[in-house]
Amino acid sequence: MKERSFLDTSILLYTDDSQAPEKQAMALALLQAGWASGNAVISTQVLREYFAATTQKFGLPIDMAQRKIELMASQMEVMSIDSDDILKAIEINKSQGFSFWEALIIRMAQKCNCTILYSDVIQPQRTLEGLKIVNPFQH
């Protein structure tokens, strides 16, 4: 990972999804590349969503989910969301038509000067103020 890149929750979830082994391998490779380069960024929203989804959807034990979050937080920059970010996300929601939660991910990626946002749920191949949305699973 050469460029400063933001990882959406969906990418982290695929690292635990043994039902989609091809996507799991790609997500793990992307995560490892981000850790190795120091260019991977996430937000507190991503960590919250990851915890909720892995413990509920995948049945991951709470202690294991907690340990994975500790590991991710130690290997990536974690951006905290403040009230200004929420207001800017609302503006993105209004002007660009993204859901509020997608807009908040976009806002955080822009705030930390990422040039790529990896996600398979937010509209891929769009560029917003220098931030390109990329679905790493599309060929």
C-alpha cells in the first residue's frame, strides 16, 4: 500500500469471513500491506462497526474481537470522530447522496488526507476532492 488509504468496515469484516475465502485472502493482504507500509487508516466508527458485526454476524467471541481491535488500533492510525466531522458528513450526505454513515467514512478519509478509500459497499470508482473510492474485489 503506497498511498495513504482508509479501510472501510467491510474490508476488515472480510478478514474474518471464511465463507468468502477469495475476498478473505484479498482483505488480509490489503490489511497486511497497510500495516507494513504504515499507510492504513481507520476511524472509531470502523472499529465500532467491526466489533458489532463480528460478534453478532460471525459469532466471534467478545475477547477475540477485543484482541483483534487492540491489534488493529496498534497497527493503524485511528481517527476519532468529533462534532465537526458529523456536521461535515451531513453536508456530504446532502450534497452527494451518500448515506450518513457512508458520508462519515468519506469525511474521515478526507480529514486524514487519504487518497484511496477501500470499500465494497460505498459507490466505487468515484472521486471526491482527491479521494478515490475503490472496491478491491472488482477486477
